[in-house]
Amino acid sequence: MAEPPRGFRVPVVSSRPLTPSTHEIRIEKPKAFVFRPTQFTFLQLRTDEGMDARPMSLASSPTRPHLEYAVRLSDSPYKRAFAALQPGDEVRVFGPIGDFVLHETRPAVLLAGGVGITPLKGMAEYAADKALPIPVRLVFSNR
């Protein structure tokens, strides 16, 4: 039987709108948290309806000092609570999870639309930060 993902309680470092309909938070990266680009976590936070955890793509590279998440805003209790987070607020992170990762020895073409850029942003940052000897092409579309 698989082990459940490990949980970490961490503070929000920053919270900001990226566009009128998209919001980003950065949280402290736990020292014991090791992940690969494009993995995801469950991000738990307090909403008007109590504690709620949702699967969230990591928008950051493992080479960066914080974990980043971005969402398209809606009127859901979870996304309202996400956008209302302030520096110092605590969230809980479970993970990392997922097998969709960058193969460091093969060329990559990354295709994304809208907020779907989130996991690919971290992958592209990682390839650049590590100066991987492979071509990485990003094709992105947004309204």
C-alpha cells in the first residue's frame, strides 16, 4: 500500500493578483520538501466552510526558494479563500505527488493555455536554472 503524502504546515510569504482573474501565492518551502518540476500537492486552507484541500500544480522550480501556486479566480469558497491569503497566514501542503516530470536528457515541447501554464512555468525555470543541455520550447496561448 502506498504511503500517504507527507504534510507540512507553512506560512504564506506573498499573495498577489497576476491579472484581474488570476491570483498567485508564494509559501515557504519546507526544508524536507523535495519535488520535481510539474509535480503537484494538495494545498489545504481555511475557507468559509471549514478546512479544504485541493490538488494544486506547483508553479515553481525546485531550484527556487519558495513554492508558488496560481489559480484562475471564481466564486468558489476555496478560490475566494486562496485570493484572501495574506503573508503570515498558514496553509498546509501534502505531497509532492505526480509522475508528469521533465526528462532531463530529452528535448521538450511544452504546450499550455491560460492558467494551464502553471506547472510548465516551473519546468521551464528548472531547465534554465540547471542549464540543461536539451532544447525546451514553450508554446503558450491566453485570451
